[in-house]
Amino acid sequence: IWTLDLDTEKLQKIIHNDARRVAKADTNKIIYQDFYNNLHLFDPTDGTSELLLSLKGYPYITWRFLDNHIYYTTGNNLIKFSLETQEETTFFNEFSVEDNFIIDFSIVKNSDMENIILQIHKLRSNEVVLLERIE
């Protein structure tokens, strides 16, 4: 993964080969997710990396960065993690009702309100259906 400085038109390689997904933080640092579902804060000026969140126990993580917060879902809840305080706020506790889970989300922020749009996937048990063709 490379970053491009638009002012100097220079490329800089991010030294972490295990970076899977990245976002630029407000502080000119980079947040990246590794292949083990850990979220790190990388400083490209000095090459240091700080572990923010370890989400190894969750096989599928979706996350967004907005206004100095990382929003992420583990499937059955949505969590807001503050980079300043290192504290988490859980929006839904155990959302999953047997066969529902959050697969993706979007955040729309207005001046006074934060709207979260969830994409929910529903699994159902298998059923056998008999179809007959009538001519």
C-alpha cells in the first residue's frame, strides 16, 4: 500500500505488508486493518505503528472512520471507538436475533445529528419447495 502526497507528488510505501484496508485519520496518520482484524494507527513520518483495537475473535469486521472515531460492526452490534479517549460506545447490544446480522453500514452526519444506515442480512433455515410445471 502506497500513499501519495499531492503537494510534493511523492509516493511513500507503507511498511506493513499485512495491511488489508486503510483510512486516513484527521491527524495525517493512517488507520489500517491487518489480516488478523487488528486496527492500527500508523504514523508515516516516523514509521511507527500503534495498536488501537484487537478484533481477532471476529471473523468479519466492517469499519469506517469519521470525526476522530472508528465505527465498526462485528455482525451483532455497532460500536463507536474514540481515538481521543480510547473508549467504546455500543449502539446495539446483541442485535442478532437468531438469523439476522449487520453486514454493512453507512454514517451520514449533519450539523446536529448522526444517522446510521444498516444493511441487515437475514438467514433462514433451508426449506424444500415442490414446484410443478402446469401447461
